Amino acid sequence: MKIAKICAFAGALILSSVALAEGGGDRTFEKMMAANDLAMEKYAAKEGKSDPVVSSDAKDETGEM
């Protein structure tokens, strides 16, 4: 019984360290957003339109919050 408790405790420690480990999700999301921005710029240039404006950028330019 004591061995089972030790194994359960060790398993809980291992599981929690794996669950809380920082993954590559942030880097993947950043790469995805950079690729999306590049694709939008290329599309805008191809269609002869101005670069897309993000709504938060537009608010900053007008001085509104």
C-alpha cells in the first residue's frame, strides 16, 4: 500500500510538471499571426489597395479610447 501511495504521489508530480510546462503555443501563434500579416500585405498590394488598418490602430490615430 505504501508503494502505491509513493507511485501515485510521483505520478501526480510528473503530471503537474508536464501540465504546467510552457509549450510552443505562443511561438506558434506568433508565427501564424506574422504569416497572416504578410499574406494580407501581399494581397493588398496585388489588389492595389492600401494596407489594412487594425481597428485598435485606428482608435489610437483618432485619439479616442
